[in-house]
Amino acid sequence: MLTRILHTSPELRQYVEDLRLNLSEPQRRHVCNMADALLVCESDKTLAELQRQFVECVDASNMADTLRIGPWTADELRRPVGANIVTEAIEQARTHNKLDMICVSLDDSIAKKNKHTRHMAPRRATFEPVGWHYDHVESSPKKPRYANGLAYLECNVWVGGSAVTFDTQIYLRENRVRAINRQRDPDERVSFASKNTLARQMLHTLQPLLPTGIPVYVLHDAWKPPSVGGMPRLS
């Protein structure tokens, strides 16, 4: 495959700047390179394959080091990105006179792993969130199915005929939380949150970004997350 990127997109570099992450210049360059390559890469999104999208680029191990020691948390990165995406989608819909209603969809899913993949290795935590989960897609009333993988809850916003992802949160079962915390120091332990709690948190964070006077509908699966502040529930 021919290389596709000679220079990183100036608009992308400005976008990363606007996130105000505490990055050194090399870290900022690696983050921009990875983001740009993810947009154009049509094969497996491995770091090595992303590195091959550039005419000139450092070794893929430098990208891995940036992700491993990057001075941010997932929440610190997701919040400004999600807010920016939703705000821009609403402004575009308003510009094209399509801001007549907003739909918010909450959907849980499983990123499936090989059945032999294990969440814990001896003396070392690996793939901490991976575990066995009930697969409501493959199951039937008389034959439940379970999948090994990463369970997550996703919040998407539909506005002006387009859909954007506002937030994605990992869901951990209570027994998985206990297992993870046994391997961590007290100040690094995680708290259990049900899918309803995760849904409520995402809706509370989203609500200040939505314009007033526009109907907002929340759509979800049968587990029925709670409605928040005037956002009606649609089964």
C-alpha cells in the first residue's frame, strides 16, 4: 500500500491544540500522527500500520510510549472531545435550518475477544475489563449465550440528519471490580457503576450542551436507563 500522508492536517493539529492537553511537542506530534492515520487507514488499525501511512514517521514504538505515558486520563480526554463534537453538530444543523429535534441513543454492546483471552495474568493485570457477559443479541429465551469481551455503554446524539458519538463508558460487573481492586493500591481502585448509573452520568454531562426550546428524545434498550431533567424516555 502506498503511503498517504506527507504532512499532518493543519486543522487536526489545531483541534488537538484546542483540547489543551498537557503534552510535550513530541507527544503532540505523535498524537496528531495517530489521529490523522486513523482517518485514512483502510486496513487493520495497528500502530505499525498507522506508522506506514506516513512518508516520514518515527518508529511505532514511539506512538506506543506516548499512549502509555500520556499525561491524561480517559475522562479528561473524552469530555472536551465529546462536547466539541456535539456543539459543532448542533451548530451545523442550526446553520442548515435542520435543528427541529434531537435524539439521544444509549446502547450497550460487547467488544468481543477470543474466548481464551483472560482478564488477569499471574501477578500482573492485563485486559482488566475483559470478562464474560450475557450476550442479548445471540441469546434466545431458552438458550442464553455469553461472550468474552469488553462491555461498554455508548451515548450517540442524532441531530440534523447526522449522528455523532458523545461518550463511551466501560461497564464492569461487580465481581470484576472486586478482582481489579485486589490488584491495585487503595488510591487507584475503581468504583462499581451500574449501566443505569453510567447512563445518568452521561445524560447529566450532555444536557448543558443541548439548546433550549428543542424537543429531545432519549432512546434505549429494554434495561431502561432513567430519564434526566425533561429528557423523555422512549421504549
